[in-house]
Amino acid sequence: PLTVKVNSDDCLEIGGCDVTTLVQQFGSPLYILDEDTLRLACRQYRDAFKQYYQGEAQVLYASKAWNCLAVCAIAASEGLGIDVVSGGELYTALTAGVSPEKIYLHGNNKSHSELVLAIESGVTIVVDNWQELHNLVELTQNTQPVRIMLRLTPGIECHTHEYIRTGHLDSKFGFDPNDLDEMFTFVSKQPSLNCIGLHAHIGSQIFELQPHRDLAAVMVQWFRDTAKYGLNLTELNIGGGLGICYTESDDPPSIEDWVKVICEVLQETCAAENLPLPKLLCEPGRSLIATSCVTAYTIGATKIVPEIRTYLSVDGGMSDNPRPITYQSVYRAVVANKMSAPITQTVTVAGKHCESGDILIKNAQLPKTEPGDILVVMATGAYNYSMASNYNRLPRPAAVVVANGEANLILQRETYQDLIRQDCLPERLKI
Ligand code: LLP
């Protein structure tokens, strides 16, 4: 839960900073990241493993949720490792000073240069498919052995949006269970590949515990089976996926419950099979960062369609939060400068993009608003900035981190010059 307060001006305060003052200072739209909330979530994961797991554990932050220098640095300073999925995310994590031993590179189609960067920087590569295995064997002919893990498709269904399910058998990610015999045999014969463990991830925004229970059980079986190939594995990564609360009706399990279930299944299965406990890794993204951030917008035009709806437009939209239009995600909003005003209207919060589907919230319950009021959309820390675009050539918003009444810029607002920085106008096209 975000550390919010309403101050004596009836304004929303986050991390001790008045949101309306932040908008005056940094402009809008503005991502506001509450450092304490993010650190608290990191500690909840870490402490839960300490409490429930008898072996070694390492939490990785799935930085695809929000990858930038400051967020990587905060996660790493809490002892977390970082999961990256591209050369760009890897470069950012390394530049933030994250130790390569704690970085894991994912991806179902890593390029040659991404693999080279991973090998040269000494991070662990989570190998997704045969093609990548062959590419790696070729690239490591003259290098020290590289640390790899193997991503498997566990064939576990879970109830979430079809775009963010990954564990079912026809997923594009990971090795098919039918290929494991051949694949483990192949890997065990590669002196340049030091295979340290197995990985699986079944999907995102999951509210049930059963799929992860099943996953942990299946993974232990596979882990056990690798011994007969002479593979001496030590790490088991069960991915991320724990859902969060976007609205009052969402009721996900707590971080503690999620960790507890996984630890219990693993410990029970290992004990039954007489296996040593693996080093247990997980890589949550959303549940670490989503609720620690809000997006502040300035309210502009209103359009009343009699007897149908009222559109309230804000100065951002699908370019800074593509989740509603992509996954029909539901968000909650408050008016930061009218925190205790009575709720009197149900409105459709619209973005400013030239697209009818650019609706941030369908039925927002708000007090009476005027242009210039500050609308704050809650729980925008995950997959908002990281999926932001320049659609309609809107500059990407700034982001600040707030703590103890202090706000520091962590992402500069893009400028119009930034927007045309990569444009080229060939001589013959000049007018
Ligand atoms: N590990 C792997 C291999 C993943 O693919 C993902 C998410 C995670 C960990 C982190 O999952 P989380 O704990 O955040 O659920 N853009 C979508 C979400 C896509 C998730 C992709 N993979 C959204 O906005 O809902």
C-alpha cells in the first residue's frame, strides 16, 4: 500500500510531497514513484523467503515492469538481483551498477549482439530455445564457460489475460517438455556452457496460488531428472506473476502467502524425493513496483454527451499508459487537489490521443472537477513507463522519486528536440 496522506490544503501527499506542487515543479503528466513503498515490497519478498525457505533464496526484480537507472539502483540496494530481457535493459542495469552475478538475461530471440554483451559482462543467460543454444555454443568456443539456465514451458494454465499467459504449452517461450531429454543430453556435452539451473514463468497478474503450487512441484521433478544427465544444477527460478490490486474489487494473495506456498511445495517435494534444496529464485515485476507509483495528469476539456456520458480529458493517455487499451485494464483515480470533496459524478477519463479507444478509465467516480485540477491515476508503476510510446509525437513524461518530503527527477521529460533527434531528412527531400 502506498504511503499517502491528505494535507491541510486537502491535497494528496505522497512520500511527504504535495502532488499538486510536484506538478507545478515538474509538469504533467508526471510519474511519481514512492521510494518507501518500493523498498517495502522488496523487503516483503526478501523477508518472506527468509522466514519460509530453509535453503538459499534470491529475489530478482523483473525490470521489464519499469527499467531505468534509479529503479534498478533501488532494487539492487535492497539486495535484489535484476531480470533483464534485452540488450537495452541489460545495459541499463549494468550502468546502474548492478553486479553481473545478480543479472539474468531472458528473451525468446536474443540477438547476436545481445548474447555477446551478456557473455562479455558475465551475466547469466536464460536460454529459451534450440537456436539460442546453438548460437551460444558457437559464440563460446574461445571464451570461459558461460553461466546459463534453461527456460522450460511447464504446460500450466492460469486465469489471466491471454496476452500475458506464458506457461501453457503453445506459448512462444521456453523448451517444450517433450524436448527435455534431447536438450539435457545436448547441454551436458557442452564444456563451454555451465548450466546452473532451470527457469519457468507462467504468466502475469495471477490471483490464484494453485498454478504456482503446481509449477513448483513440476519444476522439482525436472530438476531431479537432470541428475541422470550428469548436470549438476543448483538454481530453480519459478518466475513472477503475482497479481496486484488495481481497484477495490481486486483481491490478490499477499506477497508473504505467495512465497510461503512456493517454499512449502518445494520443501515438501524435495524432502519426499530426498533431494537437497535448490537455491530458489523468483522474479516478480508488477507486485514489486506497481502500487508504488501514480501518474498525475492535468484535467482539460470536458464533453457532455447528454444522457450517455461525460468525457473528462487529461493531458496524457495511451502513450504513457497503454494498459487500458491493450488489456482492458481497470484503474482507479482521485483528484489530488480535492481529496475530501464529495463524489458527485461518474465520468469517462479520456486521453488526448487521436483515437477513440484512448480511454484511461471507463467509470471513474470523482468529485466535481474544473480544468486545471490534478487527476491522479493509482498503481501505475508496472508496465506504464516501460511500455510508453511517442504516439502522436507526445514527449514521454518525466518521473520523480519521492521520499521524506524530497522529490528527485529520475527521468527527464522528453522535449520536442528529443522527438526529432533520430529523424533524418535526406538532402533531396528538403523543402
Ligand atoms: N519473468 C518473466 C520471464 C516474465 O516474462 C515476466 C513478465 C516476469 C518475470 C514478471 O511478471 P510479473 O511479476 O510482473 O507479473 N505488459 C503486461 C505484462 C507482461 C508481463 C510479461 N512478463 C501488462 O502490462 O500487464
